[in-house]
Amino acid sequence: MPLTSKEIENKLFDMNDIIEELEPAFKFKKPGDVWVRIRFPYGVIRRAETFRAQHPIIRDRTLKTNIAYALQFANVYTWMLQWFSIGLTAKQMLIKHGVVLFTSIMEALTHYFVDNYLRQENVHKRFKKNLEKLKNNGVVDDDELDELNRCRRVRDKIHLQIQFAREWEEYEESDYYSAFECMNNLNKKLTAWVKSRR
């Protein structure tokens, strides 16, 4: 029988008490004679094959697998955001790097699509230029292009040396989930476009 929400909360309170008791030890290097680790829950990270199946238009097995591995790591990010109360700017950076990860997948999808399905276009090394090719060929509309570019601008902030402002209170959890949706929507649009022309 599944646990109720109240039962889950009570167990989390108990777990937090244990973690608080161990907190002084967590601040230092793990003792060499402590072999046990906190077990990441099984089933949270989905199988790579599940993610490969979600990208039918990609015929390159290596690219498809690398995207699958990135999405497995995203499962870790999502789980941490949902279950951990993370303080300071660490949560902000977790959100940012989640957006970066999703946007990197969008860039790979776009590059592959332009290179393999828009034969009249030459694929460009810059993500922005390939996004414009999607718009010019009617694959995405103006609103979708705006959202893709919003994610791209966050992704570009991975280059710390070119930033001129502190990333303080820059990101919200909603940024993470909207980037995830943007990635999924792009994949659906590209897949539908290919299927409609077969």
C-alpha cells in the first residue's frame, strides 16, 4: 500500500533529523573506514534506451546515446530540485546548469536536424543561426523561437569570463521546468516535421 503524503512527510522529518546529526561529519572528508554511502534511489534514473526511443529522427547512434546520457543526468537534477532544500546560491547554479544541459540537447537536435533534414540549408556552427533556419523553414514559429533563444541566452552564461553581472537571484525553479518543456516541445516539433514528409 502506498504511503500517504503525511506518512512521507513524517519519514522525511525523521531522515532530516538523521542528516542533521551527521551534518558535522559531512563537512569534512569522509573517514576512510566508513564504506557505506547514501544510496541514490533506484528507478529515479531512467534507462538510456527509454531516452533513445524518444528521439526517432536521430539516426546517429552515438549522438542519440549521448543525449540519453545527458537526460539521465537531468533525472538527478530534477530529483534534487524536488526533494532537497538547497540553500545559498547553490540552488541557483543547479537550476542554471539544468537549463544549460537542456539547451545543449536542443542545440544538438537543431544541428542534426538542419544538417540531415533541411537539405537546402547549410548547417551552421552557431546555435542561433541554426534556430533561425528552423524559423525560416516554418519548423518553429516566432513564440517558439523566442523561447528557444531565451534558453540559449541562459546557456551562454556558462562562459563565466564574459559575464558582467553577478548571478544573484537570477534563476527560478520555473526556469528549469520551462527549459525542460522547451526541449521536449522542440523534439516533438522536429519529429512531427520529419514524419509529415515521409
